[in-house]
Amino acid sequence: MAFDPKRSATTGRFALELDGYHCAYIKSISGGEAEADVATHDHGPLNMQTKQMANFKFTPFKAKVGIAQSGAMNDWIKASFNRDYATKSGAVIAGDFNYKATHRIDFINALITSVTIPKLDGSSKEAGYIDVEWESENVLHTKGGGEDIKGDYGTKQKQWTPSMFKFDLAGLTDACKRVATIDSFTWKQAVVTDQIGAQRIMTKHPAKVTVPDVKITLSAADFEPWRAWSQAWFQDGKCLASDHKDGTITFLSPDMKTEIGHIELKQCGLKKVTAPSLEANKEEVARVTVELFVEEMKFVMSGGAIDH
């Protein structure tokens, strides 16, 4: 059988490029397809419809990236959380078996629309990734030039799993030492399109930012300080802006001592405190759940910095 140079390729060899930097720790990426809005014309005399394309858009890019990511991706996420509204241009580069570029998808003037932190669980044994989505104004497909596709790694970058974390809330530090889980949460930024009739490619602009609630589960041995705050907050009316608390979710390296980075939680207030459930003959650690609303978050990843 003659060799066919146009054989199918596997999907496991790719790179994400931002500002000329090849991001490391990328598990998966998809999106950037053109999608039409279809206008339908109904014709009564012929009992039929004719259709045509009206506007079109590009589907959002969705990527799973390492939480210890450094460089351009880290800077982009950080700027978005800070409402600096940074647009980025880059590319998704696919490669062959030898990691030579075969196809390139360039995205132009993109804005991050969501960042999802995975569930943090002290019992987790999985590798940890955050989900990042972004929308771009334009997408171009071109043939790859055969160059090598490799991530830019450095010795300071750390691997991370969702079991490597700690939580702290001002005034309740001692009651935060046995936090077992923090539920997954998603920070969102809306993006609006400036629809102009005379243009084919529309510009995109940042809109409302939605900061998520945070739900933690901790040992019932620490219930009393949380119960006391709950009574003061809900029943005694101590829920003014001056009664809000700041907190931190810290991501740790495998030695559980070195910080990879953290998320600052600003102006947190109580949404709900749930006492441990009681059930006869149930052999498990008693847990308390606490739900907090958060006004602002800041994304700070420093421990994963690359050494240039």
C-alpha cells in the first residue's frame, strides 16, 4: 500500500501562543469556529422558506490551563480580575507527531469572559486545572510553517493538585485551619459586540463583571466561632460594610509550605451557615458548610514564575 502523505493526525500535540510566548501546562483547548445567525424569509404563495446568513460570530475559546501558569496567561487573568480589560492576540498551533506546526488558528483582540477555579478538596488525587474562556473579534486559519511547538517551561514552575490549598478569613484564622473543601466557582466578565452595519468584523468591549459566591466545608470542631459570627451578622444586625471580612485562598506547592499563588477575597459577608447533619451510625467526620458572598476578587500567581 502506498504511503498517503495526507493521513489523519492525532489531537494531542498543540500549543497556545500569547504575545509570542508558548504557554506551558495546557491540557486542552477548543473554539474559534465561525457560526452564522440565519435569517428566514417565509413565502406565502409558494409555501416555502428561503434562508440567508445575517450576522455571524466566533464561538468562545475554552482552555484548561495549569493553575501554576506563568507568563502571558497569568498576566491576562490577573489583569481581567483587576478590571484592566486587557485584550490579547495569540494563536492555537496544532502539530504533527514530531511536534512540527501543521495548522495555526490566530485570534485577534480577545477578552477573557470567565475563569473557573476547580473544587479544592483535601482528598483529591487529580491534577489541577482552571478553565479559561475568551472571545475574540476575529479568527484566522492558516497553514503551519513546520516550526517546533513547545511550551516555555522554567524550573520555578510548580505542579499542583486541588488538595494543596489553605483558606483564611480575617478574624477567624484559627477556625479556618480545618477547611476540607472549597466548591468550584466561576468569575465572569460579560462582553458586548458593537454592531455596526457597514462593518463585517465587529469590535468587542468589556461589560459587567460577576464575582461568585464561595462555599467552604470545614470540621464541626470549628463550628462555634462561625456560629457566633452568624448570630452577630443575622440576628444582631452587625452586617454593615465595616463588618465585612477579607479572605484568601492560597494555592500551595507539594511541600505544603511554599505558596504558588492566591486569590484575594474582598468584602466578604455571610450568606449561609449550615450546622452538621446528624445521622445514627454514620461513620464520617462531621462538617459545617459556610457560604460567603464576595464583592471583589484578585488573582495573584507568583510562585509559578518562569526564570528568564
